[in-house]
Amino acid sequence: MSIRHEYYENDERTTVSIFDRGADPAKVSVKFESRKVTYTHGEKSLVLEPLKGQINPDACDYTVGKVKIELRLSKVAQGRWGGLIGDSPDPLANSTSTSTPTPARSQKKNWDALTTNILTAEKEKSMEEDPNVGGDSAVNPFFQKLFADADDDTKRAMMKSYSESGGTTLSTNWDEVSKGHVEVKPPEGQEWKKWS
């Protein structure tokens, strides 16, 4: 049984979060090898191989939390991998710390061209093709129009459901919302915390 995981990195380290809620620290096993990491907990296992770059197994460690296990992989060669799993050979294996840096002028980016490319790419898709185009700026006008065109009961339902649920629920059904407190429903895999 595979386990959901994600990672983030900096030049020195890659951190992998394995989402295994309630893992027993006594039953968790993590094995670090130069291009491989193996995680096991009972029937659950995750093998990351081959890693995009080499790690120093002796400098790697992990912690077991209530919701996730965090693996800290220490890179042999500094730099970004750009991915967790990669083909051999190690893209950073040939780089050395004594190499001469590239002159700054060769690293210049044409920001105007980059901006133009991004704006052109965004214009190519419409809301029908990709509902995520535009993000909040595209969704907010929809909800504003929905609220503006709604009757008083619908407006009341929207305001009550949104505020009582901490922004996790938006209902337009006043008959249902008026019966009691609207429950907080965080997205799957998320945990609701009340900040005081």
C-alpha cells in the first residue's frame, strides 16, 4: 500500500513529508541509501528510487509526528534537484564545489519576454477549458453576481453558512441553514484549528 507524500527542497537539503496519520514511532522504519529511501510502517511502505541526486545517509534523519513523518535528506552536492525521483546518472554528481562560477552576464534573463510568454499562455485558455484559470480573481465576480442577484433568504443563507463554518461551506438553502449551526468542513486531508 503506497502512501501520499510531498517534498520541498533548498540547496543543501530535501525534506519529504509522508502522510501516515497516527504512525507508531516504534514501528516506523526508515532506511537511507545514497540514491534510495525506504519507509515502512506495518503494511504501508514507500520506496523513493532512484533519487534525483545523491544523499549522505549518515547526515539524514527523520521525525515521526501525529499526522506526518518528515524525512530530511542531506544532499552530497549542493543545488536544486527540481524533482524527487530522477533517472541515473546523478545530475549533480559531476559538479564540484571548486568549479568556477558562470559570469553574471550569461545568467541574465529577458524578463520582458518571460512576462509576455506568461500572459500569452494565460490568455490561450478560457474558463470553460480550465476552471482554475485566473484563480480568485475569476471566482470572486461569480460569487459577487450570485449574491447580488439572490433573494433575501439566499443572501441570509450564504452569509450564515460562510461565517459559521469558518469559510469552509457556502450554502444558498435558507431552509437547511436556518435549522441550526453550520458545521465546519475542512477539505479532505486538512485539519481545522480554531485560533483564539
